[in-house]
Amino acid sequence: MTDQDLPIIKEQSSTRIETIIKSANIQPRFISIGRAIIAAAQLSFIQLTPQEARFAEIGQQPFGPHCQSWSQAGLYCVVGKENLTLADVMIAFGLILVMSGFYPR
């Protein structure tokens, strides 16, 4: 084997590796389907469960989201208990985007 043949072999093997990498499906189809199923389940929970059941009064805590620290912060805590329907609409829109696959993460 001469020095002239060596770069050709390296070029062929690197081209083969690049072809394999490009053809590999990094994100399998079942992950996308699973993500869409989870988003659909969450969407159905938000749409079919009344707010009175999701934010029930427990003990002396009144109706509404219970936000005591930053670790419990979420969209419901940001909008407050007066705008829970607005939060539901915003969450539903985000879940629909996830199910469509436009912006899944």
C-alpha cells in the first residue's frame, strides 16, 4: 500500500460514516407518538375536569392554586385564581402545538 492509497481509504471510510450518521434516525417515531399521546391525555384532563375538582378546597386552604414558593410556581400561580380559564386556554394551545409536532419540546 502506498501513501497515495491511504487518503482515498480514509476518505471512503469517513464518507461511509457520514452516510450512516445522516441516515440514522436519532428520534424514533415511537417517541413522537408517545409524546403526542401524553399531550392528548393532559389536554383531555384540562378540558374535561372542572376547575372546582382540580383546585378543590382542602382543609382551610381556599379554592385556587396553592403557590407557596418558587418551586411550586407555574402558570396557574402567575395568572391567579381570577384568570384560571385564561391559563387553561394557554396550556391547551401549548399542548396542541406539542401534539402537532411543530414544537414538541
